[in-house]
Amino acid sequence: MDPHNSLNSQQQQAVMAGLGPVLVLAGPGSGKTRVLTQRIAYLISSMGVRPYNILAVTFTNKAAREMESRLTGLLGGSTQGLTLVPFHAIYARIMRREAEHLPFKADFVIYDADDQLSLVKQAIKELNLDEKRYRPTVIHAQISNAKNDLRLPDDYLVQDYRDEITQRVYRLYRDRLLANNALDFDDLLLWMAYLLEENRPIRERYARRYEHVLVDEFQDTNLAQYALLKHLASFHENIFVVGDTDQSIYRWRGPDYHNVQRFEKDFPATQVILLEQNYRSTQTILDVAMAVIDRNPYRTPKRLFTERGQGQKVTLYEASDDRVEAAYAVDTIATLVKLEDYQPGAFAVMYRTNAQSRMLEEAFLAHNLPYKLVGAQRFYGRREIKDVIAYLRLVQNPQDEISLARAINTPSRGIGSKTYLALRTQAQKTRVSPGELLVQLANDSQSPVWGALGGRAAAAISAFSSLLAKWTQARDGLSPLMLMDQILDDTDYHSYIDDGTDEGNDRWENVMELRRLASEFQDQGLTAFLEQIALVSDQDTLEASANAPTLLTLHAAKGLEFPVVFIVGLNEGILPHSRSTDDPEEMMEERRLFYVGITRAKDRLFLVCPQQRNAYGYLGPVEESRFLADIPDELISTTGRLRSSPGRATATYRPERWQVPAQNAAAVLQPRYQPGMRVQHPTWGEGMVLNSRVDSDDEIVDVFFKEIGLKHVAASLARLEIKP
DNA sequence: ATGGACAATGTTTTT
DNA sequence: CATTGTCCAT
């Protein structure tokens, strides 16, 4: 952000734009969040708009919170009543309020990706389909796409037999969700759009209320979200959207950056404002970014510029394999912290796939250096966390069969698949869900169900039934934390999960962490707690407090910035990913992804690619990413093997701890360079020796040059001069 | 009903 | 290779 508290003329134009539709096309680092918050502040304090009449939506909690805190800084407490929330959260909230107009109840639960997949699997099985032929993940993706295009099962586009199958699964999946009183992520948009579409009074109520609608990251909205926004803005038509088509990286999730063009078409009176001045990066980094993105066809070229000056060149390092790649990143970070006074928190290492983080984590661990890993999945996907959440969800909504199936025999209490099936059959007879039947059974010792179950099964069911009934009754009187403690206690979960091993210990620690999270919802209730958990984004888990380098995927990096950025794994098949190489649209998205990564960097950018990579457990050669060829040579300084002369053997970076020892036992060569020595190189300038070792009749010196960073030079070739 | 052993099978990104 | 599912012995 710019140090002066003033807006440039384009920003000002955006902030003070008049009524009607406004489209702000904001390049990376151009002060997009700033414009949004200033706009809200302007509406409230200068235009006299009541906060109650403003709706501002973001994609993540983090973005919403950040805007909120900035607004509080600008306006103090006078933002009371403002709706500033993530997309999914606001729709969940509205739908709970309006549940009577919808085919589900107000206490619905939100299914995560795992739950959704189980439900699809269940549907496929029920329809007697072959899981091999009809892969659940593929079918699920198709259903999700249909929902994002606002297609209900009846409107599902059927062109061949496969589509027909998908349609049948979709229908059953939809029915199962409703029977479970559960929504998936797409439903939050789909049903909300349905509600506004079908129910005019409700639509008008909200559309009248929201005099101003503001949207962040507009390029990532899908058709459903777009339709929704149009409805919400349909009365006043004051819709202010901010986005950057070059940063559209969620195409597979339904978003369609053509929405930006659609917007201009749907709202012909749109004022379009371009923000091109960048307040984040050096000009070199921007030039690299533009060189990469300019290769994408059909885009409005943007000239990104900055007043920050040229800055240092971007460093390209070719590592021998992905282990060395990780070590290089960690070593360079350690060096920069030591020699250039960078804070450890100033660094980020970005990669294409989550699997790539492992190698990096190991490298950090080997250096004994702390790091932060972005990724909610890592926590909420854990078995013990899913267990406890299943219990809580079941108490909130006994209709939830996915949670029931998980909780009913965890820890094992003698209710296996047979008994569970019997319970389901009995439930079907009286047309209630198994969970509801369980709650009923607790107070009905005369029920014919008992007779239908075997003696041992009946005892087990009875015990669980009383527990569940007890919890559901206590629910409203207890805070989420108290309820959780009660459940943990009643199920003796501690002794189940913590078997005394380190792993068991960790698992219990995780439960305690969840407990801590629950404690923050003392007075908001179970519904709010569960909803928060269902809708956390990866970025939300990023802790600002710890001063350590951040490891994250390129996707998770969007919207963030770091003084020093490493992008690793710049290989064909990784970035661009192999699954994207045959589709030009997807290839363009890979390029945008790289662009997003590059533009996160404020001061320095390191691009790293290994020549070999571990895949399927074997080390195999990999090509360097095609994107690297698009970067002009004069913006890059190269270490490791020089890419202009691929055949030449040069010093390869190899951190000491992986050095094969005693290779030079007979060496007579004495090292001349010592760590800490200052040296001068004719072209690279002044530097400091970090390390030196004798290897194959030559002395290999690691020098950190002030201008260009870490280099590994052979003493016999490099004309190094030792300075006093 | 439970838990372990083995085979198969599959690898992007995420609200 | 690393996870997930299936089969089998207890």
C-alpha cells in the first residue's frame, strides 16, 4: 500500500464514482482493497448512506475481516449495521432466516467435500452402478458444475447415456441432501438464487434494503453468484465490483471471467475504471509478470507500473532435484535473514500442488527452522476432528446420516454394519431418518423396533440412543464448548483417540485445539460454530502472529503479499500442470496462476526448478516450465546450471549435510576461503563467503553477493579477490 | 463385530 | 509412494 495517505486519481475516481454500476479492473497490488474500503467509508460519511443499507461481499473471512478492521480505522464505530461478509456465509444466514420458504429446515448443516463425495458414492451404489465406470469424483464434479450453472436435476443437459446416468445420480444426491437436511457448498448459492428468483416479496425486501452492493474478487464469481448479485442489486442498481481477469484462477470451480464482459453487457451504463499503478512490487517483478501474462490471448493488456524503482533482478535457480530445490529455498531464506536483516515472516514459498509442501517441510525441519503452512484441510480433514464435528452436527441435526454413520460406532460400541442397516430399515418403515428414530427410541421402551433388533444389537442401540437424546435435549442450554465437553466425556473419546503413542497424543492435542476454537463461540451457539467450521478458507488459517516463512499453494496466495517470494517446481507437468496441457483454456489459467504468484512479491523473487523430480517414488528427469522461456533474459540472474548453456558443467548447489563425505580424503588442496570473508568479483561485485569446501581438485565457494544473491563458484575459475 | 493384512488404484487447484 | 478399499481371520 502506498505510504502516503492519498489516493491516486484513478483510485479517487473509483471511490467517488456516482450511482449506478461500476466496474473496477484492478491490477495486482493496485490498492483494490483500499478502494473498496474507502468507497464504503465515502458512502457512509460523505453520501450519508446508512451502513445498514450496504452489502459488501468477499470470498473469504480473512478478506472480510481485513476490510472491517480498516473500516474501523477510518470510521470508528459508525459502521454498525453494515453487512460485510463472505459470500457463502451471508447466504447461509439469509436462508436460515427464510427457511420456511425453502425445502429444508433452518438448522441445516453444511457438508464438506468429503461428505459430498460419500453421498455421491452412496447414490451410485444405490443405483447399482459400477464405481469404476462412473467415478464418484467425476460425477460429483459434473453435478457441481450443473449447480453452478443453476441447473436442477430436471434441467440437466442430457446428450448421451452417461449424462443420463449423471442426471439420475444428481437427482438421488439432491434428494439425499434434503433428507439429511444438509446443503453442499453449491447449494448455498443455488437455493439462494432459487429463493430470490421464485419469491418476489423476499427478493424485493433484500433488494430494497441493499442500496449499495459491493463485490470483491469479481472475476471469481460463477453464474449462480452473478445471478444472485444481480437480484440483490435489482432495485437500486448500485453495484460496485472489483476484479482482475488476469487473476482468475478458479475456472474449474465454476467461475467464469467472462462474467466481467457479461457485466458490461448487462449493465450498459457501467463506468469502467482501470487501476494500473502498482504499490507493491519493484518494476523488475512487474516486468516479469507482464512478460508472462502478455502471452495470454484475448485480454486487455494492462501496463503495470510502479514508482518503487527497478529493484533487483529475479533469481532463477536450477536445482538438480526437488530435494535440493527445497534446501536451496530454506538456505537462501536463512542466509537473507542472517545477512540482510529480513524478518523470517517476510518470506513465502509457493507451489502448484499441496504434495510439494512435504519436501519443503522436511527441509525446514532439517534446518530446525519454524514455518507456517496454509491449509485448512490439514486440520479439519483429520480423523479426530471429523469425529468430533460429526457428533456436534448430529446433535444440531439428527437427520444428518453422514454424521450418524460416522459417530454411531466411533469409538466402537458394537454397532456394526449389520445393526446399522437394521436401524435404517426400521427408520424407513416409519419414514423418519435413522437419527430421528434414535432420539425417539430413547423415550419409547415399547417401540416395536426393539423387537426387530437382536438382543445384543438392541442393547447397543439403546445405549447410543439415550446418549443422543440427552445431548439433543441439552443442546439449547449449553454453549458449543460445554456440549463438546459433554460429548467427549460421555464417549470417553480421550482414551479412545490417545493410545499413548506420539501420534495419539497429537490427535488429542488437535481435539483440544478444536475445543479452543469452540470456546470462541460461547454466546453465538452451535449453529454459528458449525457454520464457521464448514466455511473456513485456507487463508483464514494463516496466522499473522508467528514470525516465520509461509508455505502455501499458488491458489492460496491470491490476495496476499510478501517481501520475498519463492516459486518452486517450475516444471512442465507441475506448472503448467499435466492435467491442463491439452486444454488451451486451462493452459491460460496455469499462466494466470504463475502470474498471481509472481505479483505477490514486493522486493525479491526467486524462481526455482529442479532437473529431476521424485514421482511415483522414482527420481526422473523433468523439463523446465515453458513459462520460464517467456521471461526476458535481462530480468533474470541465473544460479546453478546456466540455462543459456545447458551442456556446460558448472558448480551445482549442494548443501553440506547431503554432501557425500570423505570423497576428498587424498586431496592436498587447502581451502583458501573461510566463512565470513569479504570478497570482490569483477562482475558480481561485493560478497561474503558463507561456506567453502574442497571437491574434485577445486575449491567450491558459496558466496552471497550483495547484488545478486547466493552463488556457488569454483575458486580456480572465478576471479575472486579477498578483501581485507 | 473388529481389526489387521493385502491389493488396487490414483495423483490440481478449494468455498 | 501413500492412501483407500476389500477381504479374511479372529
